[in-house]
Amino acid sequence: MCELFAMSSLHPTTANFALDEFARHGGLTGPHRDGWGVAFYQEQDAYLTREPGAACQSANLHFIQTHNMTSSLVLAHIRQATQGAKLLRNTHPFARELGGRLHVFAHNGDLSQLVHHPKAPLGFYRPLGDTDSEYAFCFLLHWLEQLWFQNEPPSLQERLNVVQEFAHTLLPFGPANFLYADSEYLFIHGHKRTQPFSGDIQAPGLFTLNRTCLPHQHPSLPPTNHNIKGLELSFSKKLQRIQLVASIPLTRENWRPLKEGDILVLAQGEQVGYASAL
């Protein structure tokens, strides 16, 4: 299955994807050779880089590594294709404009039975590719467009209500872990996924980790077990809060598994909302 990663921080930080580890999952130590992508939000827009090949072989990663792009909201995805060919249009994260801001979505799971199902009608948005993931995103946008057209911008609770109902609708169709961001909030839904050792499809589908750096601390010398292979985070001299989200724990720290159906809302490095899709 694919792997997801996201970051929400209080202050913009560089997230340099050296990808020694994350990219290894993208074709070396892991089977995810079918595409990769990362979105760095800048206010209401985002730098979005995607490729339909293996991350571990990508020359474009050098651009990300050397340009030190800063962001308070980052989403990334590495793909093991189950639907759709290895094409750019089938590569996550997917993005669309709505309400004058870029909405970004990435999914891990199998929702093949959702496509063209009467419970999942599409509105004005249509998939560019052939994946169930992009179809699900267009289905979500169908609900969101009504909300954003009625009240721009909608309240957090209004947005969360839509995401909750969307996630609830997905549950019967298969594993549905997803990341969704509207430039202001990051919504994460943990469901179930193929577990690395047993091969069983069960919860948890996502993990979270909270990091806080106080001004008097020296973040350039973290404990060894806090290092994340393939991802270098910078810290300012201010109080910094960072929430990390990943399909599997990336360090030996105490990552918190999401229970099946958990929906968390993150903003500026902290949790600001919760719901359950069950």
C-alpha cells in the first residue's frame, strides 16, 4: 500500500526531504516505486511536485533538498499502484482550487468499489486520472463546493462536519486513510492498512507525533533517536510546535496510533479539532 506523511508547525520550517529513508520506502526497502509527490503550502497556494517514478531515483529531489523551502503545512505521498497506470495524472497528492485557495488530498487504501457508486456522485469536479483516490477527492469536493459557496470561508466545525460525513461514507468501501488540507487546516483520517509484519488489514492506518522546541533548547543537537532518516526539520529561536503524521512510525519515539475512524484537525502544530467517522 502507499505511504502518507504530513507536517503541521507553528512557525514555517524547512522540511528537507533528503529521503534517505522515505525514498527508500519509495523503491528500495519498500515496494512504492510507482510515484511520489509533496506539497509545501505557502499561504493559500502550494508548491506541488509530483513524479510517476520511484522517489529513490528522482533527480527532482535534489531541487527540494537544496532550495530549503519553508512551510507550516506539508503533505507527501509515495505510491504503490493498485489502480491506474504509472502516469503523472495518477500521482498523489491531488490538488484543486476551491474558494480561492488550493485544496490538496492524498489517500492510502483501496476504494475501488466507490467509483461510480450511487452513494458517491460527483459535482463539477472530475478526475484527471484513473485512481479511486482522485475519484474520492472529487466526491469530497462535491460536498465542499456547496459549503464554500454558501459561506466563504466556512467555520472549522462546518468543514469538519463535511469531512466526517465523507469519511463515514468511505468506510464500507475499503481502507480509507487520507490527508486533506485547505491551506488553513490539515484533516487526517486514520482507518486501517496492511500491517508490515502480519500482512493483516487492520488499524492503525496512521500515526502522529508531537514535538515542541523551547527557545532555550538547542534543536541542532537532538537525541539520536529523534532523528528522522530522510527528513531534516529546522527550528527557529522561537517556541516551535510540530505535529507529524505518517503511515508508519519514522523514529523510535512514542508515535501515537490513530484508532479506526479517528479524524484529527491540525493547525499551526497542534490539534484543534476531533471527530469520529464511526
